[in-house]
Amino acid sequence: MLNTSLGLSPNEALGGVVRLRTLIILRWLAVSGQIGAILVARYYLDLKIEMGLCLMAIGASVITNLVAIFVYPENHRLPEREVLITLLFDLSQLAFLLYLTGGLNNPFALLILAPVTVSAMTMRARSTFFLGGLAVVLVTLLANFYLPLRSDLGFVLRMPQLFVVGFWVAMVIGIGFLGIYAARVTAETTSMSKALLATQMALSREQKLTDLGGVIAAAAHELGTPLATIKLVSAELLDELEDPQMREDAELIRDQADRCRDILHSMGRAGKDDLHLHTAPLSSVIREAAEPHANRGKALHFQFGAKSGTSGKTPSIYRRPEVIHGIRNLIQNAVDFAASQVWVEAKWSDGRVVVRVFDDGPGYPPHLLGRIGDPFLKRGRKREKDASRPEYEGMGLGLFIAKTLLERSGATVSFANGAGRDRDPTAPRLGAIAEVIWPIAVITEPRDGTSRPLGENKPIEI
């Protein structure tokens, strides 16, 4: 006997709604399975079954499906209340069939777990507790009240009482365990899906800003020569013209050429994607990432240097949107929670590039330190608030985005708190520490010591 709710996926139950067409199809499958099980039990196994009552229960499912087909459109989505009513019907119908076919002596009694599991995956905890409680009550009743299965010879097919009690205990535990397990897994999956969507949106936004900056930079580069020519010609005209009105027009042309140059220059500061800036010095990329948070009331300190035994020349790294946005999020988090100082330190060696972000704030909560970088650390309606950052809700999404984007670029990201806080509370750099490590071959452009032309700038597709 198949339950109508089997096979329902969380992707079909986003936002507490389920597509009606899914329930209709699954119910037809359930009707087919139940009819098949009844016929096999009656005509192959020669068991005495109340065929009329069983067919009446199955007919109720058929009628419900037909009503749903003719009343609602196929793309109708059921709200949580209607989903709960549907699962209650499935649970009650299955329990009635089990009552007619041996109660807990029927191995298909295990399917009572299905509606509770589906409820945990698609509805709120209150509805799941209600459905789970009802399932426990029905299982308890089926352990004591049922129509026994009989063979044609009149023998009662019944498990030993100890097995029935054990099966009841297993069912009750299974209802609770699977309900909690399904709810937790679904919550984790939903949180991760939303966080990954936010990450994709952040990366897409950063990529569009970079592409827009590339268009502006290319326009500034291409228009530089004509604007310079216009300015030069207008200056020569000023020297030769004696008519005051014509001199005024020439001055206007020169001033407007300067204005066009200034506008293109200011717009180009949003970002550049010319071939010669596909890579940039490590220090420039980090300063560009930190620029939006440079004037937020916290002092930013930058330290760049090679590790001992390494060339002191600053390496040029790929200027990727995920690198810039990831480092920017780490700096933003440090600025948000720092007391007054934030340090951004970059070190490099022959094998790797290391970027660390320190602050003098309270540090990460110790009980969450192992989960920093996971999305939505605070679940439910109660979320962490901070007086210095009222818009912050303790979701952990910013650090998740940073970690995901930086790991996509080939980095290893770790989080820690500064050591020695208990020994010397006035010491600097004792707050949160975020460390990003790239293998040198992943983040830097291969060089063989020779300089080559980069070629013509390629058009940016938007």
C-alpha cells in the first residue's frame, strides 16, 4: 500500500507550498499500489480481507483526485493549510486501510512515517508536531485495535506480541527521528541554496561593475586622442582668432573637451578591464577592495611585504571580481566590528600569497568559531543584534559569500581570534582574524622573465 506523499521533493515545496499536480500524480500512483496490494493479498495469498471497505477507502482517494482535477488548474500551488489537510487525509486513509488489514502486523504500516517526513520537509514545526502527534496516536491505536488477517483456512496471521511492541516503539522513535532529521536537512539545504543564490548575485554584480568599468576605460582610452586633438586645435585657434565672439567659441570648445576628459576619468574609477589591467599588483587590488570602507570611521592600515628569503618585488595577481568582492567582504566585516583599527596584511613567498585581515574588536563568538563561513548561523526569528551595527542580523551570509568566492579563486580561507587577549587586553590585533592563502601559481600570472605586447583590447560583451 503506497502513501500518496512519497517522492515529494523540497524543490517542489518552496515557501511552504506544494504543486497540486504533483500530489495528483502521486495519489494516482498510491491508488494503483493500494489496489495492487489488495488484489495480491486476496487472490494470490488467499487472505480474507474486507474488500468492500478497502475499496471504499481507495475510492475516497480517487474521488478526491477527480475533484482536484476538475476544480483547480494544474499549476495551482497549495498553501500550507491545504498541504496539511492533504497529508491528514493521506495519513487517515492509510491508517484505515491498515486497520482493515492487520494493524501493525501489516508490514506496510511503515509507510505511516512518510506523511510526517514530508510535513517536516515542507511545513513549519507547529504543523509537523501536530501531524507527528496524530501519527503516534494512530500507531498506538493500530497496535491494539485492528481486523486480523485470516487465511482461507481460518488461521489468524499475527506476529508475536513482543515483536508488535518492538515495532510500535520503532515506529514512534522513527516518527520523531525522521521528522527532526528531515526538517534539519531541509533547513540546511534551503539555507545553502539561498546563500549560494546570494553569492551568485554578488559575483554577477561585481562582474557587471567590472565590465562597465572596462567599457568606460576603453572609451576613455579610445577618445583620448580625439579629445587631445580638439584641445590642441582649439588652443591654436585661440592664438590666431581676433574676433572676440569666435575666441569665446574656441574657449568653449577647449573647456568642453577638458570636461569630457574629466568625466571619462571619474567614471573610469569604478573599475577597468583593459588587457593591461587583467592583472594588477597585489597591493593595488587590496586597496581597491578596501576603498568603499576607507571612510567609515575606522582607521585602515595596510602592510605589504615579502617573507624572508623572497624577492621584495610585489607580485601581480589576477584582478578577478571574486577576489575583489571576497576581500572586500572580509574588510567590511572587520570594519563593522572593529573598535577603531583594522589591519590588512599581505605577505608573499615563492610558493604562496597570504592576505590577513585583523581588527581590534571583540572577535568571533567562540561557540561559533568552528562554523564561521557557513550561511545563516542564526536560525528562526531571533537573530543577533549589535548596537553599533543595527542592520546586522547575525546571518553569517557576508562571510559565507567571501569564503565561497575566494575558494572559487583557488584560495584557502580560515577564521580565528587573536591570541593573548586574556594576558594583555590593551594589545593591538586581538580581535577577529581572517586569513586567505593562495598558491602562487593560482593567483599570479605566469612569467618567464620576458616582456611581450598584450595585443589589442577585446570588446566586452554585456
